Amino acid sequence: MDTAYCKLDQKPYHIMTFAQLSDEEIQKKRRHLACPECGWQAYFKRAATSGQGACFGARPHAPDCSLAAPVSDRGPGSSEVRDILRNPMDHIVIDLNYGAHEKRHIDEEESDANGKAKGGSFSGTGSRGPAKMNRRLRPLLKGLISSEEFRRSSAMIELPRHTSLPANQFFVHFNDISEEHVNNFRGYWGLIFDTGMSLNGTFWLNTGEYDHLSVMVPDDLYADFKKRIGFRFDHDLEGMHILVLGHLRRAQTGKLYIEVESLDRCTLCDD
């Protein structure tokens, strides 16, 4: 989007005008931005070192908003995303093996009489056992962003030796977090609006219109986190989606946060 409406001063801003504001004013106004057409919450993304210009965006827009852009189908993991959305799987096992090849993992019981894999598309009549697929976090995050059907799905999501819940209970969007989620282990996901670094080296990924929920990257993980995600400046993460498998905690100040306890339980994507 080239224009966003600021609810704080009740005026529209063109992206070039907003990007030239002082850092202090940007920080003050960026959490009060909205799509000028549908009014849903918007975000500001600074110009990237890759050459991509500054922009406004909203994820999501209202369903009938003409400014909504389709989710990109390009990039790593796109075949896995299509498989997640196309095949009616009963059971998805989260694969934390970062960098693994994109492939289906077929259990022995999913083979036919000749030993050939049946795959994930179903035809004919008669009963069948649970259909399983192993999937990495990034394709799962893309599936959550692009498909309301997947977000509402009752397909079982399993993190081996840890937990197993239906997708519509395991994955919790930042906007849907409530008191009942405190201290619970879930797949929390949503949009990063801005970032910040504490004096002790803790890196914070802040979400939502108000600073009530953040994702915390401890100082001892920050260097590896930066290398793994592949960003140069902290603000490069603004406008990206993040998925973290972890516990929702409440600090003594009342602030809610999710700590990244292990890098293999966290992923980000920009579309």
C-alpha cells in the first residue's frame, strides 16, 4: 500500500511522507496505522538493504478489501505449502530438522500391497488409517497466513515427545491470545510491528497495536538467531510473520511474552 491512515492524528500518510518522519515520530505513530479502505490494522516497513522501498501493509485486510494482495507462492517451501493446503491430512508431525529436503514422509501403513507410497490424495471408498505428513515450521507458517481453512482445521498437529493438539487449538494468532493461554505451550504466530534491544542484550519482537505482547530472543541466542534468519538490521524484521513454539509467560510488570527457547522452534517469513 502507498497510503495508510493514522488513527492517532486522524490523517492519511503517503509512504514517502511517513518514511521521512523522525524515528521518534515513526515509533509513536506506527502502532496506530490502518488500511485507508477497510480500516483494518496496518504496519510500516522500512526500506530494505536489498533495495526494496519502504511500504505500508496489512495482514490481513478485510475479506472484500481491494488493497489486499495475494500471498506469494514463490520461495522455499512453496511445494510444502501447496501440499498442506491441497491434501486433506489428518495428522501433521512437526519436523524440526532445519534445512531438511522438502519431501513427504510416508509411514509403512501408508504403502499399498506392492510397497508403493499411497501419497496424500484420497479416492475410492472404504476405511483408511490416519494420513500423516511431516512438515517444517516455515511451510506451516505460510499455510497459517494464507488459509483460513487450515487455521480452523481439526487436523492433529504433533510435536513428537511434547504435545499433540488439533490445528485450531495448537496454533494461536497473537490477536487471539487470552488469559487462558498463559503458561500454555502452543504455536504462537502473527506479525512483527517493530523491534527493540534491551540494555542486557535481550532482543524483542513487538506485536500488535499496543505493546502488550512480545517475542523475546535471549542475549545468548541473538547472534545465532540473526545468522539463521539472515537479516542485517534489526528493523529488517518489521512487517514479517513469526511462528514460535513455546510457552506464553506473564512478567511481573504484567507484560505478556513468548521466549524463544530454541532456534529450531522458531521461524519467520515475509509473505
